[in-house]
Amino acid sequence: MPVRGTPLSLIDWQILAQIEVEENCDYVDFVNLDINRDWEYYLDAVIKNPTVNYTGYLLFVEGDYTAANYYNQYIHGDGTNIVAARSNNPCIGFLFGGTRGLFNVRITRDPYGYFRYISAINRNTGSTQELVIRFGSKTAPVSNITSLRVSAEVSGAIGAGSRFILARPRS
């Protein structure tokens, strides 16, 4: 079991799931997890938004798909513009229609039982590249994290070819 505070680059990660989406879909599920055993999860996703819509991607826990049961705080950097705000949902990031992005998400259950995550997303390319960092949590504690769902706010916005890797620290 890694020592708390060990840098991510020094942790040996065990892959729990590798998913490459074969056709456009609304969500991707991860099941048979046990955060009480694993301490934390790391989700690496490259998502393609094949729709024409600006779409949010939400991270739900334990089958609670009510967005209002979560909050996230974010900082968005676009060139020299910086915006900070809070949203009442479990958003890990947004993508413009027809674009793709790299999502890095660290997930845990804190000592008081609250689901928490940190998400960093790199979207767009070249001179239009943007960075968004989000910190999120659930409004009530959970006894364990046995399932996670990445869900698109627009139908079909997780495009074919999107890839997800979920890992845990190797014990």
C-alpha cells in the first residue's frame, strides 16, 4: 500500500479496466470496485465528442445519478483569460462539439466518508488549447465506492474511439 503523500509518478498502478468505446454512447460504467481496500483510483480518459453540442461529462458514484447531490469548483484558463466558478453537479470537464480532450481524474473517499475527485482536462489544440481544473465532492458520505459512471450530458457524446483506463495503487 503506498504511503499517503507519495507522488503519483512514484506509485505502481494496477489497471482495473481498459475500455475503448466502439460506438457513440451516453456513459461508461466501472463496477466491482472497493475504495475501502484500494484508497484511491486514477481515471485517464481521452474522450471524443462527435455531437455538435458543447457537452459536460459527469462522474457519478454508487448509482447516485442526481447531479444536484454533488458540487465542483473549477478554474478555466483560455489564453490569458482565467475564470473561476462553482457548479452544482459532478462535472469533470466539458468538450465542444466535434472536439476531443484528455481527462486525468484522481478519485478517493476521504476520512469522513465523502467521495472526492480532482480533474484536469486539456482540450482543443495549438493556439486554442485550454486547461480546466476541477475539484468535486458529493454532498453526503458514502460507505464505500464500488461503482463509478462517466456520463455525457448530451446523448451519444462519448464517441467511438474514446478510451478509458481506471487504475488503483498496487498493493
